[in-house]
Amino acid sequence: MARALASSPRLLLLDEPVAGMHRSGMQQVSQLIRSLAAEGMTVLLIEHNMTFVMELCSRITVLNFGRVITTGAPGEVARHPEVIVAYLGGNHGHA
């Protein structure tokens, strides 16, 4: 990430930035991303850690097998039935 930031980009693309990290490392990455965004940088990340995503992102687009399920604020996304089944661990009556 440091190498990417060295060129002062306007857009930062991150693929699984907290994969395998403990909570303290995730918090540091979250703080860094928030500070970059506060400085005007656009940050796009792909991440499977839904807790991290829900706490960090202001806008989320959820894909399942390459198909967009929904886009919106974290609260909206977390209530979407297909997101719950695919990523948040509930089957809500589905077999």
C-alpha cells in the first residue's frame, strides 16, 4: 500500500486489504483508509470481511458470482435478503 501511495494517486484500488489480519491491524488499515478519504482520495476496495466493510464504507456494492445484488449505504445493504443469505450467514427459511 505504501508503494501505491508514494505517487499520490487520486484513486486507490485495494483487493482484500485486511485478509488474514487481526483486529488491531484491521483498525489501523481502517484509520488509514478513512484519513485518505478525508483528504479527498477515492478508495475502492474488494473485501470479504463484511464487518470491516460495514464499519468502514459509506457506500457498498455487493456482488454474488459476478452479479450485482444491491448497492447502497451499509444499513440498507445489511438488510437486503440476498446479502444476508450470501454473506451475512443467515438462510432465513431457505433450504
